[in-house]
Amino acid sequence: MDGTTVTENLPVQLDAFIGRETELQYITQRLPSPDCRLITLAGPGGIGKTRLAVEAGLRLRQHFRDGVTFVPLQPVMEPAHALFVICDTLGLSLFDQASALDQIIEHLRHRHMLLILDNFEHLLGAVPMVVALLKEAPGIRVLVTSREVLNIQGEQVIDLRGLSLPEVSQEGAPAGDAVELFIARAQQVRHEFSPQAHLAEIARICRLVEGMPLAIELAAAWVRTLPVQTIAAEIERNLDFLSSRQRDIPERHRTMRAVFDHSWRLLTPDEQLVLRRLSVFRGPFTADAAVKVAATSFVHLSALVDKSLLRVDEQETYSVHELLRQYAGAKLEENPDELTTTRDRHCEYYLKLLAVLDPKIKSGEQAQAVDTIERSLANIRQAWLYAVETHRGDLVADAHECLTLYYQMRCRQREGYDMFTRAAARFRDDAPLYSWLTLARSWFTNFGIHVSEDERNSVEEEAANALLQHRVRDRGAMTIGALCNLSMVHDGLIDEMLAASREKGDQWSIAWIRGHKGVFAAIRGDIEEAKRAHEARIAMCLEIGDHWGATWSQAFLGQLAVDEGRLDDAFALYLARLRACEDVGDIGGVAWTMQALADVSLALNDAGKAVYYCRESLRISLDVSNSLAIAQAILRIAYLFHQTGNTRRAVALCLTLKNERDTMAVVGRHVNRALDTFRAALGPDELRRIALKVEPRTARQLGVLLLQELAGESPMPDDVLATGLPESLSERELEVLRLVASGLSNREIAERLVVTVGTVKKHLNNIFGKLGVGSRTEAIARARELSLIA
């Protein structure tokens, strides 16, 4: 045997490497270490395994005495032939009776080299060769790229996902490795391409393909002939659009379909069946859901994970890449009977899940129930629409009340209104169900979304007529509150519902009806009876663990205490309400309650607290993009300026709001009333001068400016610190907090924890709320005060 060591044969790259710094850092730190012999870069086709391996090889070549050798295995058809390709790459000549493996081992036994085995997934029969090589040649390190893991001892696996997805910067421009890659490749095919005017659509494309590098590059290539907006629309419409005409791209990478075809051929018939059925899911799903909907086993799920066709995250939930899901979905549609059966199972699973969660969301387990729905929302939405389409009223009936509560708690009333409107139109012939659905629609128009007065009246009339005709008594104890102003409700129907609830022993419904009767009492002018009813309702809610349900009566009694001048009582009630809303994630409730706390603080002559609560309410409203809450928060701040002597600023804020038609449609009456109050303190000449200086801005733009203006004022009040909320930080929130303190960005934290940037933002919002702060700097300072971090 003779031969010369190949010190470096890495493929030459014609473009810059973008992203993957976290993975590169791990590879370059681990592979030179004696306790790491084998790393497998696993992931679906097109995810960038080969490109990452080559870049790692370039950065590691100085660490290995005998260099880096790249072995391309894509053309190899049989596992046994892999040995011959390795021999060829190493420059070995096979001229005696010894086996090829023995000659390779003998050649490498005393060498210090990195061996990159590229595209190994179709040669798993050659895994024993890798094991033998690692055992007999201690100086060799192996970096494998494969769509399927090797599953051997000592293997360290890096599951590659898409590049970091667009994160909106403080200036509003999306940033991230995926966007950077798209722009770079687009400018290669069209040098004058300027991304600034197209950033939103570029971000949309990157999200559509979930950051997959090959898909991004295929999409960017179309910039030469198509507008970016058209590219995004075509990707949504047709998987085959993602293709390339470049001659130097391997055939298997010229279209996404070719990439997936190759992976599909490597699956067993049973694995193909499971992957087809999994295409009905949207977003993440649990193992239990996968087993029941796809009628499969954990063995098949594990096999698809090993083959990088199914992803599993830290919360043990699964997901399929969206482009692969479209591909598998097309395969499922080729068999209409299988498609129908699978969608039926999917629909039943998720709507029955809501039925199971119904008693939990009404009790002490409501926070966990809401989180479960949140994680499953994309699938629940899909299941609901399918049930409506296929007229499965039985499933909708058992699911609707839990879903109503979720939409209200998580400030998603607009989506709830739209979903229930579609269902009501479908189930007009099902009297009880139609009544419940129209009641929920009326609830959303009264307690969450802005619609025209005509539409609200129409929805209310529709709900009232349905109730009057059908006298539904067994459900709707919460949503009937939307009709509390109607005599037919408090003249008998509410008592019928109360009797039916008592007969069933339904304490949750009884508590809500007690609260409604308190509203009726207030309408009659019997304030003492109203107070007793709401106090009784709070006691019942707390007894069954429905802390969120109690918040509605806490709001009523808080306002009553304000009206009676019992400001300390009002503050305590609102503070308790704030905690309950925070616990369940009711962001809208948090924002409203903070505004109420600001009002009370100002009445107590505590401007510092008022500024704090106004600022935090505005921050939360901006975070969830709730236009009504943003406008209300700005109005509160205007009143705060007026009452602290800065009426000119208060007028300027109101005039800015008045110039925006959409805002005036929502809170116009309140803006005009505030202006009437402020004008009395200023002369007409001063008012004209202020009006001339007002710049046109949206409510959101104005809110962002105000938040910056108030950022350094008024730290968290002692009342908030005394509640001990920091103790409720979860382990993951503490982990995120420590990474924030170490100086990592949201994107870097997401990469470190292998989660999305959106998940990091959610954790940060929870941290800010629990610590009572409004920024990363404040969070770090407050956490150090409490010894939560070093």
C-alpha cells in the first residue's frame, strides 16, 4: 500500500458563508477536544449541512496536523462502495489482499486528521466502518452530514434548523441571518437590488420557508425577474415555484421537490404513510396527538425524527417543516379516503381536547389550560374550521365555551369573533348551538373588539332573538353578560339559567350569574345589593380556583370604591386583579388594570406610581398591538400631564390622536371629552399655537415616542415589590434572565436554547411583568436586587 495524505480538499465556495455562528462555535470547540470523536450534522435536505461542514473544516484546518479531508458520498449507491471512495479521496491504491477498511485504518492509525463524510444518509449500512475507524485510529475526528443520525455510542448530534428568522429591531426593520442570506443572494443575481423597500416581504418569505437556506436561495434567485411580493405569493401557492435554473447547482438541489423526493424514497412504506398523515397538523403537536391522529406508534415517530423529517423540541412537541408538510400533504391528497379519515381524527382530537380542558380553564388549573390551548392553537383553529365545514355541531358545542374563555383571556377577541361568526352561519338550524355562538359573538363585541355601533346592535339583537326563542339555559353563563342591559335577560331568563346551574351543581356558572345579578342591581340603583352580589361572586370564584373570573367583580367593586372615595380599597382590589390577570396571561386585562391603578394613584396624589402604571400599560399595549388599549393608555397619560401641570403636552397628545381617523373611530368620544377638559385651562391663542406644532403620527408611533420619553421615570412601586412576584419566575425564565444579563441578544438566546425568537420574547414579557420592569436593564438591576442572578 502507498499513498500520500491529502491535507485539504475542501470544496471551493463561491459565495460568503452567512449565519450558523452558534453551531460553528460548538463544532470548532468540541472536535479538537479528545473527548469528542464524532459529530453528526443532521437535518433535512436543503438545511445547509454540507455548507456548514465545509466552513467548519476551513476553520479547523490549523487544529489538525494532517489536515482536513472531505469525502463526498452523494454519488455512492452501495454502503460497501463508500470504502473505495474514501480510499480514492485519501489517495490510496488497493493492491493486495487486505480489505479496503484494513488499509484505510492502517493509513490513518497514527494520523491527526478531520474526516468529513458528506451525505451519509443512504449509506447507513456503512456505519460499522465508521465505528471501526474511530476505534482503531484515535487521532481521527469525524464530521458527518446526514439526513439521518448514525445512532452509535459517542455520536454528538447537532440538529440543524432554519437560519434565525426575522426579528423586528427597535427601528422596525426585520433583521436576522435568514434575511441577510436572502439579500446577499438576491444581490448576486441583480446587483442593483435595494432591499429597504422590500424588507417586510423578505421577512415574510423567510418565515414561509422557516429559514431553510436552500429555499431562501431558490426564492432569492427569482428577484432577477419577479417582484418580491410576487415571490412570496407564489411560495404560498405552489411548492414547485422554488426552483433554480443555475447550471452549477446539483440536480438534487435545483428544486425543493427534488430535495423532498430524495428523502421520500429513503422512507419505508409505513414511514411514508405516517409522514403523509402528519401533514394535517399545523404548527407544533404533542406525541399523543401524533399517535392518535396519524394512527401510528412512537417507534415510527422516532424513526422520522432520526431521519430529520420530524422535529422535536425541548417541550417534547413535534413539528414538520412547512415546505415538507406541503409536500407530504400533496401525497395525502392523492388518497381522498385516507385524507378524510385523517382530518376527521385530527378534528375530533383537538375539539375533544377543548372539551377536556373546559373544567380546567374554569378552575385552579386555568393557567395551565390556557397555555395548553396556546401551544395547540394552530391545530385547534384548523379543527374548528373543519368541524364547521363538515357540520360537526356536536364537537363545536362541547368546545365553544372553553375556546371563548381562551380568546378573552389571551386578548384574541377579534379572531374569536371571526371564528364564531363562521360557525353561527353554518349552524343556524341547530337552535341551542346557534344561541351559544351568537351570545359569544355579542360578548366579543362588548368586551374586546371595536365594531360599528350598527354592527354591535345587530349582533346583540341576533343573540337576544335566539335566546328569546330558544330559552337556552344550560350554557352561556358568562357570555349572557353581554346582554345585561336587556330587560328580557334580567326579567326571567337569568333566573332560569341560575336554577339550571344549581340543579347541575355548576359552581362556575352560578358565580358568573351572581355577578350578572350584581350588574342588574346596579342598573336598578341598588348599590348595596350590587356590592353583596359581587363580593359573593368573588368568594365563589376563589373557592373553585377561578381567579380570572373573580377579576370582573374586582373591577366592578374597584370602580365602586373609587366612586365612594375609598381609594385605598380601590387600589387593593385593582392590585389583586392585576395579579390574577398576569397569572393567566390576560394581557388586555393587565393593561386595563394598570390604567385603573394609574387613575387611583393620581387621585391619591402619587404621581410616581401613576407614571409607572401608565408607562407599563402603554408598553404592554404596544407589545400586543392592541389599538384600543394604545389609544386608552395615551389618553391616560394626557390626563396625567394635565393634572401634573403640563396641559400643553396633554392637548398636543389629544390633537395627535384626533388627527388619526382609525383612532377616533375607537375612542373619539373620550378624546373630545378630554380636549374639552384641557381647553378650559388654556386660551384660544395657545390652543392654536399647539395645533400648528402637532405632527401627524399614528397612535402607535405616538405611543413609541411616549414610551421612550417616560422610560427613565418612576421605578417599580413598593406595592408591586411587596407582592413577591419574582418568586414565580419559572426555571426557563430564570435561564433567559441569566442569558440577558450576560449580554446576549434575543436572537442569540434563541439559538443558545434552540427555540424561536418569538418564544424568547414571550419569556421576556413574562419576566418584565413579574419583575414589574419595562426594559432589559431594569430587569437585570431588579433581578440582582432580589439575588436572582449574580
